Amino acid sequence: MKKIIIAIDGFSSTGKSTLAKQLAKQLGYVYVDTGAMYRAVAFFAMQHHYVSEDHLDKNKLVDSLPDLHLHFEFNPELGFAEMFLNGKNVETEIRTLEVSRLVSKVAEISEVRSKLVEQQQQMGKHKAIVMDGRDIGTVVFPNAELKIFMTASPETRAQRRYDELVEKGQRVTFQDVLQNVNERDYIDTHREDSPLVKASDAIEVDNSVLTKKEQFQLVLNLVNDKVMA
């Protein structure tokens, strides 16, 4: 059975990471959450006061990139790899609404994207990898054997994100989350460098009314078609 690269792109809060983790576990593949990498850079920028809702010091952030080291470490208790920033586990810190509000602004910076894309491409040199993000099928792995583009209505995605944050004990309102979803959609699809677009050979999956189990089975069938071809 041949090894392939599975690229999963799509809008925020469409469940890309959940699906990618399921596939990686089922196939014995490496899973890479590129969104976590951009979130970690945004968190780093927040810590150093390079970015806020009304401020972005692009030059200082770019100058600091050589000192920014990212890596994943697998957590057997959780069943997935967690994000480490300069040797510290930041998996919890990067999932807040505050980081969500700023991550697209940081991800627009070409130098940030170049640094992370280079790392991501190295991770996929030996295939057998599932990677999710915004530009995996268009920029990181344009020759990936299987490309999935995930979408759902903004309201559906905001509700999922809201439920997730509340479950983690964060105090948020649905309207704030919906506004964040819409703002991220706009930034992701309108940035000059690697905007979020569906690759011409990607298969679109609208999971607005799909259960996680239905979605997983649908995409697993697509994977099996590729690895058995």
C-alpha cells in the first residue's frame, strides 16, 4: 500500500484538525497542525508586544523569527502532538479567542509564511503525512495525492467554536465568536500572500450537516481510493 500526502485546507472551525487527527491515527501517518504553528507565532508576537488588535510591528517580529523555534511533541495521553514554542508547551495558550483574533494578521506576513512553509515541506519529505491549514494543497504540497477543502456556514462554525471555548472554561459570547469567524474568513481569503482558495483538484466537503463519523468515513473512502490505486 503506497504512502501519500493528504492536504486538508478550509475555513476556520470546519473541523480540519479533528478530521486530520482521525485520519492520521487510522493510517498510522504523521499529523501536522499548521494552524498551531501560526497560532504559536501569534502568541510569541503577543508576548513581545509586537501585535495587538490595533498594532502590528512587522519589522520587529520578522527580525525575531530566527530566535523562534517551533516543534511538536506527541502526547500519548491525549493521542496527538502538542505545540512547543522555544521549548515550552503552549498548546493551551494558543487556543484562546485572543490568539484567534490576531493569528490571521500575523499569518499575512510573507516572511512568517515563508519560514513555516519551509518547515512544513521538510516534514512531508517522506510522505505518509496528514497536514491541515489554509494553503497546504496550493502552496505547501501542490502535488499532494489527495486534497480536501472543508467548508461550512459561518454560523455553524461559530457555534462549534463557541461550544469548544465554553467547554474549556473561557468566557466568550456567541456574537464575539461569530464576528471572529467572519473577520478571519475575510483576512484569509483576501491576503496577498497565499490566500485561502480551493485548489483546482481539491475535493470540497461541506460538513454543515455531517456528523464527525459520516465525515470521517467519506474522506477515508477517498483516501483508500488513492492508496489502492
